[in-house]
Amino acid sequence: MITLYGIKNCDTVKKARRWLESNGITYQFHDFRVDGLDKSTINTWLEPVSWQELLNKRSTTWRQISMEQKETLDQSSAIDLMVIKPTLIKRPVLVSDNQIIIGFDKSKYEQLSK
């Protein structure tokens, strides 16, 4: 089972969804804004990837975070922020039975169909 996490109007998420569909890969889409996100899901993602890799420091939402919050950020506070503001998460997050892929990387997605 593959789950693709993101927001439906994100261009990178759209690109990933188009790729999965054009390659006949069945997936479930989980929209952060509509379906929400909890700490346990994020903690599961953080087993194979770091919170720094998951956090999108290029987002508009990141620019709205106070300097004090940015300077004191650690894994726990980053998780709390990502739950409250899921657009801080790099998108999409693809979760399959045996891996987690952050962002859209065609070469990594191609491994899914093998």
C-alpha cells in the first residue's frame, strides 16, 4: 500500500500524482490540510529520515516562523510545528511498505514499480 501525503494544490505533489497515475501505481492520497496530521505519523517518518530533511525551510510558512523559534528548534519543537503547520513539511511524502521518499525524485519513484 502506498500513501502520498501533501496538499492538493502543490505543484510537486501534482507532479508526483501524475507520475504515479501514468505508471499505473495505485496509491492513497492524504491531504495535510483536509485530513490533518498527527505526531505519531511524523515520528514514524522520522525513523528513516531526519527532521531536518523533512522540514521545508524554503516554504512561505517557514518565513513566518519567529527567529526565536527558528534558533531554538530541535526535533520535538519541529514536530510540534509540523503538526500545527503541515505546510512546513517538504512535499510530497510518499510512504510505501518498505520506504519513505521525501519530495519527488523520479529515479526513486521508478524503484516503486520494481
